[in-house]
Amino acid sequence: MPTLSDLLNDYIVKTKERLNQSNLKTYCKCCIDALGEEEGKKTHFPNKTDRIVQHLKKCTNFFAATTPDIRNEIFLLSSSNEKQPGSNKRSCKFLVHYYMVVFISLFL
């Protein structure tokens, strides 16, 4: 089964142009195909999965160009990625412990 990023790569165009230090400017392939190069590239977004999915959920060109099966697969994978608790975040318990260690080490 393909990953979410593999599925999304079929529907986006990443450029080398940067929006900021870490994000590339990304366009929707479906918008470019339906509206033409100039009009399709008026809407851009960062190359972050949540922002790409957010665009695809409201993109009428994406809905016209894809089947319900593909849309369901992308949106289900994106919602399952969102529900993973603490995948990239440190728990509050860890932070409290860390700050206590730092605080105590200041007085030693």
C-alpha cells in the first residue's frame, strides 16, 4: 500500500522556489491541468502534508480529475496520520522533567 506522500506526489508539483527557509512552493497538478499554467499557478501552498490535503479537500479540479476511491484513500490516510497522538511532540511530562533537571543543575 502506498504511503500518503507517495499518493500526494501524483497530484502536486514541487518547485525549487522557497516560501521560507524550510518549505518549497507547491502547486496542484489538477488546477494547472484544468486552468492552464498561468492561472493554475496563482494558488500555491507549502509542501507540508496537512496543507496539501487541505487544498485538495476544497479543490474542485481535484474532485473532477480523480475517482472517489482515490480521494477516499488520500483523505483516510491523512486523517489516520492526524490521529496519531504525540507522534512528533514531546509530552508535557517529559518537559517538566527536563526543566526540573536543568533547574536543579543550576544550583549544584
